[in-house]
Amino acid sequence: MRRTLLWLLLLALVGAGCGRSTPERDAGPAGAAAGFPVTLETPAGKVELKQRPTRIISLSPTATEMLFAVHAGDQVVAVDDNSNYPPAAPKTKLSGYQPNVEAIAGYRPDLVVFATDPGDLAASLRRLAIPALALPAATRLDDSYAQIQQLGKATGHPAEAEAVVASMRDEIQQIVASSRLERPLTYYHELDKSLFSATSKTFIGQLYAQLGLENIADAADKEGGGYPQLSAEYVVKADPDLIFLADTKCCAQSAKTVAARAGWDQVRAVKDGAVVALDDDVASRWGPRVVDFLRIVAAKVKAVEAVAS
């Protein structure tokens, strides 16, 4: 009898131990208690998260892509009407440009991520005790890396975020190393059919510069804003080696429509078949898909250089 009682006591202790360890094991590195509370430094000040958020709203397409990239997709309950990637993102009618605080609060979020604050979004959310994380448009690659890491920390996925950043750095390094030019090539990046472009000082321009490309819009940016509007005559005279169209979705532009523009059939890029149709979204966001963008550009650069040689 005594031996039986000892065995029962031992089993009870083991069972109690298993009961205590199960929640900790389930929590894991990305669990509810791991790494929390955390304090994040943002452009709008410090944001404190007392526990791992499980009802996240993203009002930024780039932030949405980052959240899913760091494996926080299951914690996202709603995204804005422009967040179209990945397809699994829970797209809603919420607007990132004209945010409705009442509509946002209706989702009972414990974290709201946004890129721009057109009014008093952050202040309104603070009054409702809803943490808000501002991730403004990146001006350089390091900004993109930092935002991914910050979202990893905010969602309880720091290791996954570090892995994403490491992969991006490695892939970009490989793309750049394999795309060294024998001679400088010039390019024109089109934002819309009214010929607004982006200079080398912008985020997208810096990506092109990594591949050694020279931007024809730089000389036209007299005010230094980074986004000058060019004239058709200016582009034709500059005669770029490559033309990249970031207005294929918004404005239905293509190699065919560009060639039909008056005088553009004489531009080198048009004559050589070096007009590249980009995905507007990939070309305008600063998340993990910048690697895809660079890969597309590098492939075309190689093709043009091969023809020229």
C-alpha cells in the first residue's frame, strides 16, 4: 500500500509539472509572454506593448507584407483596402489615407500599424488606449530592415524578422555582385503617364543605383524634391538605355503604349526592346519584395548589356 501511494504521488507531481510546462511550450519564442512587455521607439514617440498583440490592424500595404513575412499573419485581423499582398491578408474597406477611427476600433485591435497619419490618427488611438505603430515610407534600405525588425519585436517574432532581414541582405548582395556593368547604362523610371519620375535620392532610385544605373531624372530635379515631372521632349533627348514602367496597373502603360508616344519610337530603350513593365505595387513598396524588384531589373540590365556587347 505504501509503495502504491508513493507511485500515485510521483505521478501527480509529474502531471502537475507537465501541466505547468505546456503553456510555456505553446508560447515558445513567439508566444504571448515571450519578450513582453516591449517598448518601441517610433517617429511619433515610444510605444509600449504590455503583451503580444493578437488583433493587429495594418493600414499600410508595406506593413502588411512585412507582418506576413515575419510569420505574424495569424495575428492580423484586418488590413486596409490597398493591402493586396499576400492574398491571405484579410482585406477590408478600411482606408490608410482617410482612416476612420470608429471603424478601426470596431475590430477591437490591440495594435494598429500605419505609414501615414493624415490627421490625428495616432492621438485618437492613444485616447482609446490602442497602441499605434508608425512605419513611414523608407528612404533607404536600412529603414526597411529596421521596420521589419521592429515589427518582429512588436509581434513576438524577433527571430523570424532577423531571418527575413538576413535573407534580404544576402539576396541583394548576390544580385548586385552578379550585375556589375561593363559600361554605365541610363534609365527612366515612370511613376505615371504624366511623366512623373523618381530620382536617385528616393528609395526606389537608390535601388537602381545599387546596380550601377544612371538616372536621367536627376538633372531635372531642380527643387530637390526627388519626384520631378519630366517632359516628353526631355526623355526623348536623354535617350535612356532602359525604361521602367511603374504605371502598368494604374495607367495601363506598356511597351506598346510607350512606343506609340510621339517621338518615343526613336528612344534607344524602345528600339532595343528595353521597356520593362513593372508591377506597380512591387515598385512602390519597401518591404521584402524589393528583392523581387531588384532581380527583375538586374535581369533586364544583363539582357541589354549582352545585346550591346
